[in-house]
Amino acid sequence: MCKLAIPVVVPSAINELTLTNSVLHYVVLDETTPNNLVRQTLAINCHCHIVSFVRFGRPSISKSKLINTLLSDSNHETFFNENCPLGTTPKTISQGIIEAAWFLPSRETKNFDKITMFLNLRGNSQTEQTQLQLLSRISSVMVILVDLDTLQDTNTQDTLHNLQTVVTGGVVLALDAYKYDSRTSKEICQKYSKQIPEQNMKTKLCPLAMNKQNVPVSEVKRILLAQLSAVLKKTDAEPLSTRIVAETDTDFKRNKDSDDLRKAREKATDVLKQIPKEVIDVKKLITPLQGEPWHIWSENSKIINRASKCTSPQERSSYQEEMKKQRQLQLKTVENMHEFMQMTIDTFEEFLNNDHCFGVVTEWMKLMLNDRSRTVTSNCLARYQSDCQTLELAKGVNKDISEAEEQVKKSKSNLNSAPFRFEHLMRECGQIFESVETCKSYEDGMSNATEMLSTKLPKIAAKLLLLEGLRSQRYDGTGELRHDNMLATFVIGLGDITIVNVKGENTSEVKDILQIAVHAFLRLKLVNKKLNLKQSCLFIHQNVSDAGAISKMLEERQIFVQSLDEMAKAAAEQEDVADIQTSLAGDPPMAPVNPGYCKRVGEVRNTILNNLASKRKTYLTITDTITRIKDIWNGILKDDFVYSFRNSLELKAYNEIERVYHAIVWELEKFQYEFVSTVTMGKLSQECIDNLTPP
């Protein structure tokens, strides 16, 4: 279930409606497939029922509060209402907006067996006729809150009759009869029902209030859920995108953009069409520079930068020649670049001087690539799970499992290689630049178009700086540890302040990474006295489940910061560095959704600007920044030792074992020396005696 409602249809000053599908493309839902597998899909594309809520007049019952009651058993305010802080503030811009939230069913769900989209029209629908008619055409069922006075109005009845005809699953009238007794209320409802034609008898009634008292909330919820569930079981689920495409209302505008923005979106769509649909691992086809040549080049680069592995100029020259060879192989690939990459670079270059259009192209490509990756990954996951079940069945009946094991291995490989996202394009652009820049000094016959890439790509990259997350769950092992530790050290070293986003209350993994980063900075400082590092970290805890975690985690946060301080001092002792002072700032957890969220964001901003940034007495120039980047990068490349450890405890244990090992080796060497010396001296003494003895 989505935590907060979002606006999906917004009216303009002249009452033109705009669908905010750019927002809908960022909402990802977990959809259950017919074979009980869960896949991620965009909210605008998922198959769902749509239940819309509107009100006629001003009933005494809050419509938004009623929806919240249906969505959750807990007191969670998905839709803003009068019971929320500042809920009674006069509304100026929300009138006529249609908001949306989603209910995601689980195995324990009794009422809704499919994803259900709840739409809420803000304000009196009698004055928002355009929105009302739109909702009537896209809704599976419509819930209308109306008081009995308004229900008896002729214009209201005409509108209701029209809605009963148009809405697919019919209408539920939630009646507010607060001023009427039960007998009078029944008579009014019966009179109204008789006016409804037989073919439109899809209207259901649900009492909200009667005889100057409200119907208990639990009773209203029970009746409404039963009525909605009965209707939705007879109604097909359709994606919102399908319903919108069928919408022909001239007042309904989608993406009312300028010609430039529309062109940018169309360009991005054309680029994505170049991806082959029948190929799972498109990275080998579209981004080949990230394959074997790059891996070989990287391994040789690591060897050259480590003095212990490259001991002579001859060896160094040999490795450099191999690296040069791999760059030449990459250059040949660049000259026969896939159409997708060529169109991507050309599109970025076309909109390079238009920041707005450049942003649209970038975001649209990200959205489409992410959506494609979700679809392909879901299919691969379903195949992998099916193959695993086949393997288990084969084991149970004692069959030959070699073929099943091979299929599982293949499915797992497809699953790992299925994602193809925007970051893969950026890495490919980086490799294109490196190969062209390296080879143009000695490669003859390079075309002008290829050589120009070394000029285009830096301009594009300046607008597209990205950072990946750490501690991926899909990969594990020493290689991933080294990658995360090196990346964290480099990023923390670049900025004066680093925001560390921690999921939940657990800080163990980020603490491990920071411990290694501190060790690395100390070692970098030892070999480069000019490196001026005064880094600060701000810890942000997201998605904290417990609302009382702020007070409960106070001791935990103090222990966390204290352990980092002690770890820094221990690292200094191991690296023979004195006078170490850490600048670490922690921030209490932020619940994912609560009224104080914006306030907490403001506090984080103030912490950054006032508490941390104000402590900086000197500032780096652009030249200084470039120098810092080079120094940190070269230092990380040349000192790879520390990054292989998970945390400082492992490093300390290794250092202790190494100290004991060297002590033992020294004792053995000493014993060997003394033993050899003693035996040799004994033999020499005996020879001298023999030589002095007369024959």
C-alpha cells in the first residue's frame, strides 16, 4: 500500500485537466502474476481496479477520512483530511485535484484480490463537472458521499442517473442522514430508488449517519468493503494507461509540453526502440567495451600500481603494452558502435545546450530502461524459480539431475545479466572516451567522428555524474568488499560532507565501510602530506519502522559514534599516526511517512549548512579540487591492501597475525643463522687445529 496519496490529475486556471504521468512513472508496485509470482510494474501500467470517491454538497462525514479507514486498519492518514495537522486550513489550490493511492493485496486480504487504485476528487464534485465526468469513464466503481437534502435535489438526481449509466460497475451512495430519523430516511431512499430505471439498478446504498448520530466506523467499513468487493469481482482489471488512451475528452490534456520537450521525449523513445527485444543480455551487444578487454586492462592497471607485483621496468613495460593492446581492441569496437549507443550520444549532444530538454531525455531514458529491466528481470526470475522447482523434483525421484542443474545455472546467469539500466550507458561512454583518448596519440587512421568523441563525452559527463549504492545483495565475496570500500573511500574523499543514507536502524554495514575508509585515509595521508582531508559524514536513517525509534535509538546512536571515534584512534595507532580528531555527525531516524518529515529534512539541511559547512575555514579552488581527485584516486590504486577487509576488526586481526608471523619468522631465521654460524665456526676451528698439527 502506498504511504501517501499523490496528485494524478491537476486542473488549470481554465479547468483543463493535466495527467501527471511523469509522477506515475516513478511509482512502482508489486503485482502478483497468475502463477503466484511477484513482479514489479509501473503504477500506470499495472492491471488494477479503480475506485473513485466524490462528494455532492458538504456531508458531515469526511470523504478522505473514510478512504483512509478502508485502506488501512491502523490510523494512517494516506489522504490528507481535517483530522491531520493544519487539516482545517482553507484550501486554495487543492480544489479539483484528483489524488491517488493504491491498495496492494496480500494472502491475508479478504476483500480486494487485485491491486486497487483509490481516486479522490478534492472539493464538491457538483462544481467540478469535468473531473467528475472523467472519473465516471475510467472508474470500475464510484462511491458518492451525499446528504439526503442534496439527494432530493432534481439536478443532483439527473447527475446521479447519468453516472449510474456510465460507470462500469455502478455507484455506491454513501448517505448522510444525520438530520433525519430512520423512518424518514428510508422513505426518501425508497422514493429515489423508484426513479432509477431498471437497466441502471447497479446502485448500492451505505448509511453513514442517521438520527443525529454517526454509524460506527467499523460498521460503515464492513458494509462498504462488502459492496465494493462484490462489484469488483464482476469487473475486469485494466491498466490506467489503457483507460487513459481510450479517453477522448478534449478537456483532458496529457503532458502539455513545449515542442522542444515533446521532441526530447520522442527522441528518447526512438533510442530505446533500438534495443533488441528477443535478447536477454543486451549488454554484450550494446555495451561491449565493458567486457573482456576492460577487465584485462583493469587487472594490468592494478598490477602496475602495486609496487609488490611490478618489480622491474621490464615488467612494467610489458603490462603497459598489454593495456595499450586492450585499448586498441576497444577502439575497433568503437568504430563499429551499436546503433543504440550512437543514437544515445547524438541525442545527448543535440540537447546539450538546453538544460530542460536534456533533463527530460535523461529522465525518460532512465524510466524506460528501468521499466524494461523490471519486466525482463521478472520473466527471468520466474524462469529461474521454475527451473529450481524442476531440479528439486528431479532430486526427489532420483533422476539424472545434470541437465536440470545446467538449466538452473543458465537461468541464474540470465537473471544476473538481465538488468540493463542507465548506469550501463554511462560506463560505456566512459570506456569510449578512455579508448579514444588513449589511442589518438599513436593510432593512425582514426576517423574524425571517432576522434571527436573525446571532445563530446566530457561535456555530456559533466551533466550526468551518478553514484551506485553499496553492499549489493546479489553479489558477495572479497571482490565486492574491495569495490564497496574503495568506492566509499573515494566518494567521501571528494566532498567535505557526505550524506550516508542508511536503511532502517541497522548501522553495522555502514560502520564496517567507514572503518576501512578511515584506515585508507590515514594511509593516504602518510604517503601524501599535502592531502588536506577534513571530511564529515551525516547519517540519515530512512524507513525506520518504529515511530518511537528516535528515543529508543539514542543510546544506539551514541554507541555508534563512540565506536567510530575509538576505531579511528585504533587505526591511528596501527598506522603510527597521532592527534586524530574525527568529525562525524549523526541524525536520528526519519520515519518514511509522518507529518514531521519535512521538518526533519529541514533539520538535516541546517545541520549541513550551519553545523558542518560553517566549520570549514578554507575552500578549494577548481585546481585544488582536480588535484585532490587525482591524489585520492592514485592513492587508492596504489594501496589496495586495506580494502580487502570487511572492517577494522578483521584488519586488526590480520595485523596481529602478521606481527606474530614475522616474530616467528625472525626467530627461525635467527636460529638458522646461529646454528649455521656455530656449525661453520666449529668446522673452521677444527680445520685450523688440523692445519697447525705437525704431520
